[in-house]
Amino acid sequence: MNRDTMEGKFDQAKGKAKQAIGEAVGSDRMANSGTADQVKGAAKEAWGNTKDAARAAADDAKKRSAEHKHDVREKIASTAQNAKDDINERATAAKYRKSA
């Protein structure tokens, strides 16, 4: 949970309290301010949740990218090893053909 999410939850709780107090004492201005705080808090919490989701997606993409890079390097090394083995086999076969 990031700062925006926590602040959003706090703003919503503060807004509910202000709205309730405003309605109890008959102050439309305070009740409306409380409602505005709740809306602001909900938006801030949603923004925080969006940032958390984006961060998680980026972390996952980084992890998958690192795994992919490792696999690519392994394939390149394996291909080079196979090419070397093939060349050595052909060179050895050619050497024995000449000496026979």
C-alpha cells in the first residue's frame, strides 16, 4: 500500500466524520465539505491502487525479461558449442581421409 492509498483512506474517513457532524449540527457547508473529502479520498485511493498495479506489472515484466535474456544467452552458447563440435568432427574426418 502506497502513500496515496493511505491518504485516500484517511480522507474518506475524515470526510465521513465531517459529513456526519455537519448533518448533526445542521451545517450544509460542513456536510458538503465532508462529501467532497470523501470523493477526493476515493480518487486518491484509486490512484494509489493504480500505481501499485502498474508497479507490480513492471516488476513482473522485468522478471520475465531477465529470464528471457538468460534463455537467449543459453541458446546462443549452445548453438556455438554445436557448431564447434560439428566443425571438429568434419575436420577430424577429413584428416583421417587424407591419411588413409
